[in-house]
Amino acid sequence: MKIRKLIIWPKDSAFPPREVEFELDKVNVITGASRTGKSAIIPIIDYCLGSSSCSIPIDTIRDYASWYGVILQIDQDQILIARKVPTGSDPSNVFYYHKGTSVTIPPALEEGNASIEDVKHSLNELALLPYFSLDPEEASKNSFRSRLSIRDLMGFVFQTQDIVANQNILFYKTHAHEHREKLRTWFPFILGAENLDVLKARQRLQVLERKLNRLRRELDKERRISEEWKSNIFGHLMTAVDYGLLEAEFSHSDVPERLLEVGKELVERSPDRPRVAEDQIQASNKELIRLDAQDDDLASQIARIKKRLEEVKRLKSSFTDYGSVARKKADRLHLSKWLTDVAEHTESCPVCGEAGHSNALREINKISAVLEEYEDEASKFQVIPTTFDREEQRLKQDLEDVIEQRSALQERYDRFVQKDEQARKSFYRNKEMYIFLGHFGSSLERFEKLIEGGDLESQIQELQNEYDQLKPLVNERAILRRVDAATDKIDDLMLSYLQHLDVEEKYRQSSPKVDIKELTIKVRGNEGDWHFLAEVGSASNWVSFHIAAMCAFQEFFASLPGSSVPGFVIFDQPSQVYFPKVPLVEGGEKEEDFKKYKDEDFDAVKKIFKTLSESSSKPDSSWQFIVLDHADKAIYGGIKNVHEVDEWRDGKKLIPLEWYTDV
């Protein structure tokens, strides 16, 4: 991945987009005075590549722009990624994404077609980054072990002003704990010491270890419980002997498997009735059983009689209630005799009071006949039939008889049991034995699972086999050797670059060391001990180590098959430790201004450009450098493979003046 173009679309669509074009395999330089927008280039590119925050300078660079964009070159493809200007302090989630062999820059952008997640996902796939986290179960709790993203690799490509000469920080954004730990965690993969197969195996091993530990704890727990169950089963077997169900010899000292064998034999041979010798069975057992059966029969008879008696009582009550209602109705309608008497002794109609109805008596007789029938029907319920009383009395007598029979039977039963205590014990022993056998069968199944481990042992064995097959792939010692070999190579490359940079002579004598745990550089002191870069004096040393380190990393990544690290590095103001940020002469920092500085400072800055040039000019080089600096052609002019992209002085800036001078 390299940067082909930087684009800024104006807020006023009357102006064309601002384009800054870079060469892919050279040292690209943008020189200019202060406050021209050079230091905004890294934040703009970072913003377009999916940064979760926006550090693009406010005011002019944000106020007169609508979209920022970059064109990336990845192998033969070009990718245009544009992102809308942030609203206030909130980064925009509106992106425009287009991929092709040759990308045309739209004159204006109105709508996006992608989100930040879409862009990062696409770049992750193009970079061939692992699609999984190092530890799926811990990724949500520990973001350091979450999936490696293209965003995590930005640490190798951006050297901002506050980093390029920093004695404490070597990689972009690693001042933040989260970025620092994430880079540390994934460094072995980034260096090529681990590949996808190793990461997959490592991830699976972590899952297997957790499962195995859990299953083994469960198995140990069950086996501890099985010791208690051994005593439990032994007690059950002794009870079986007491019942006369078992003849096998066993003891408490027998192994669990022996007790299990005896228990299985007991269950398989459990009889339909107790296997007790005939001479142990007394005749009283049969008599007790017969008495129990009689008692059950009498209890059933009592229940039936009580039910019948209740039915008779309910029917008698219903009859009485109905008769009472019928009589009340008959009393209210007792008109038949009165109507007949009135009709026979008067000439007037008893209904309408008029005389002369020829059929009045006949019609009145018809009505009276109907009323007499209803009165007769009501009279039938005036007296409750004696049938109810007889049936009720008979049932009560039957109930008393059966209760007396049962009482007599109970007395006989009690006398019999008191007479023969052994019969009673044998009877209940018979019942208890079958209850015992039921419980024992269930306990035996559980005991068998405990001593054999059940499914747990088979699960553990299956997982252990998989673990043993994967373990050789994750050989920690071999990985550590590969990490050491990689860092040794980077150390040697750094030393080769330090030979041409402005560092003290002693630092050219032995290779520095990249410390991937602390994410810094170590150097050997005069006494032979190793010291962190923060313990080394002079800012010129710090910037030289940064330049050497970035060149060494890019050369090393280029040697790896399919490295995921982008192939460009952007340096902002590497000459800051030699030249002031403000111009000495009003109007800019031109060649004649630099001549006023000491020759050694001039030469030191020139060494930076020469070193970058030599790095990108190597036969197998495939990386790109972009330098944003005050220094101009007076320093880098004539150096091989250095390309001046633009010079921003005399009013020329990143944001064209016409975008805002007419406002």
C-alpha cells in the first residue's frame, strides 16, 4: 500500500478539488514555510484511512473543505477513499469508496457509499490480516487480543512532529495504552514469526485448554464424590444380603469396579418375589395378605354404600323441594271449583260480567278441567313416597353391617399380628425390599458413570488428542527464535543506516536493539550495559534513531512474503532539531536563509535525505517515503531519488487562497 494522491474537495463547488500527487518509489518532499498545511497531511491521510478520531487542524483546513480523500496504490489496483469533513468535534462516518485499475477523481462528492467499518474491513482483507482474534472468549474483555486491524499498523507509517524526534515514543499513537498493548501483543505476527496457521492453532489451543481444565475439574469432583458413593453402594449391597438377595462375596476394600460388578449381578438376578428360603416363610404371611385383601374389599363396599346413601338423600331432598314449589303454584291457581260454582249459580259470565253467553258454562268447564289436572299433579308431591325412607334405612343398615365386619376383621388382624411378630416383619420386609431394589438400580447407574468418568473421560480424551496434534504448531521456543532472528535483522539494518546519520560515533560501533515489549530502542552504553533511547542525550540522536528504525522496518517488511504493513512512511519535520520552525527572513525559508546556519546542522539534515534516498534506491526496495519539512532544494537538491512534490511558500498552501480570500 502506497499513497498516490491526496485530495481535498472544496466547500464551494465552483472550485476544482485540490490534488497533491506523490511518486510511488521515491522520497517525496513537500517543503514550505510554517502554517501552510504541511503538518495537516498526516492527520488527513490518517482520517481517510479510518481513524476513530480527527486531529486535522481546525479553522481554515476544515472550514473550506467538504471532503478529504486519498488514492492508494495496492499492487495493480487503485483505491479512492474519501471521508466527509467532521462536524464539530465528531468524526464523520460517511465515506466514499471506489476501487479500480485506474481511479478518476469526481469533481464533487455529495453522498457516501460506505461506512468506517466498511472501509476498515476492506483494507483488512486487502492487507491479508487475520480474520479472528487471538482469544475469542477474552477479546470482548481484553481489546489487546482482539482482531488485528489495519489501524494497528499505522504505528509503522506515521512519524509526526511529536514522534520523529521523541526519545520516549517510537511508533505512532503508542502513547495510548490501548494502542501500545495491541501492538505488543501482535508484534510476533507482524514480524513474520507467526503465520495464520500458527495463530489459528494458538487460538484453538486456548479454547481447548479452557475446556480441558473445566472438564478435568468436573471429573475430579465426580471422582471425589465416587469415593462417597463407594461407601453408599457397599451399604446397599449389605442391605441386599440382609434381604437374602445376594450371595456373592465382597468387602469394603474391594475396588469400585468389583462392587459395580456385584451390583450389576444383583440387578440382573433380582427376583419377582424375594429369594428367601422356604423355611423362612411362615404361613402367617399368606394369612396377612388374605386379611389385607378382605380389608380392601370391605373398604370398597363401605365407599359404595356411602355413595348410594348420599344419592338417595339428594334425590329425597330434590323431591321435597319440587313438591313445595308445586303446592305453592297450586294454591295460587286454585280457581277450578270457584269458577264452576260461579258459573252454575249466576246468569252472568264470571269473566266479563255480561249475560247471554250461550256457551259460557261449557267454556268455563274446559278451563276448570285443565286447572284440576294441575292441582291433582301438585297433590302427588304433598306426601314423600315411603320408598325413599325404606331405601335410606336399608342403606344405613348395610353400612353398619359392613363397618362391623371391618372392625371384626381389624381386631382379628391385630390379634394375628400381635401373636406373630415375625409375620408382621416379613410382610413389611417384602414391601421394603422392592422399594430398595428400585433405588439401588438408579444408584448403580450413577455409580457406574462416576467410576468410569462417563462422557467426561471420552470428551477429555477427544479434546486432548486434538490438543496434542496442534501443540507442535505453536512451538513457543521456535517462535521466540524467529522473533529474535527478525529483530536481529532489523537491528543490523538500523546499524547500517546509522552509519550515514548524525549520531555519536559510539552508536555506529554496535547494533542497537529493537525492544518489542517496550516498543522502543535500546543502545549499548560505554560500560557495555543496555539503555533505553530515553536515556540517550541529544535530540539529533533521537531523530537519527527514528529515521534508521523506520528505514530498517520497511526494508525488513519488504523481505517478508505478504507483509501486511503498508509500504510507506511519512516524516513530519525531521529537521526540527536543527532549524527553528519560524523563518529567519520575512517571506520564507529560502536557500540563503539556511546558509546562515552552522555547516554541521546543514550537513546533518542533508544526511537524513541521503539516508532515505539510499533506502528507497536499494535493488529490492518497494517502499515510499514522504517528507514534510522546512528544508528545501538547498539541502536535498541533487540527491538521487528525491522528488519535490510541491513548495508551499509565497502564499501557496495546502488550501488554495482563492477558496477563502473571496469569502
